Amino acid sequence: METPPQGNSAPGTLGLDGTWACSVPSGYTWDQVEPTGTCGSLSYRYRLRTPVNGLWACAIPFGWSYDSLRATSVCGSTGPYQYRLLG
């Protein structure tokens, strides 16, 4: 019996949606950033998100666009906006 594909993650990757990481891997975006002392020379960590239509994100992943933006303070120094993703 074949198992159908699950979610939007790339084949063979663990589901990282909602986890915090020191960098953003290919295929993911992020919706929050916070200062941290646990990432070595990097002083921030990111909350990873799997891109889906309608997700508010701080960065627009490759191959996606956006249809709206809103002011926010959760994206740190990268900018004062979040973008609503449109795939």
C-alpha cells in the first residue's frame, strides 16, 4: 500500500514548520525572529514556516509572491512588514 505525500515539505525533509532555527533552510520561510545567544556568531533565530497561501511571513520564498502586506514588529531589523503569501 502506497503512502500519499504529506504536506508541503520537500521529500526526505523533516517537518520543521513552527520550529526555531539559526538559519532558514531552502523551501521554508519565517514569520518571527528573536535575539538569542544559542546560535554562535549569529545573534538571531527564526521561527520556520512551510510556505502556504495566506501565510503571513517576514520573507517571500523563491517562487512565491504576495497579495497584501501589513505593518509588524515581529520581523526584527529586516523590515517593518509581513507579506501574505500567494503561491
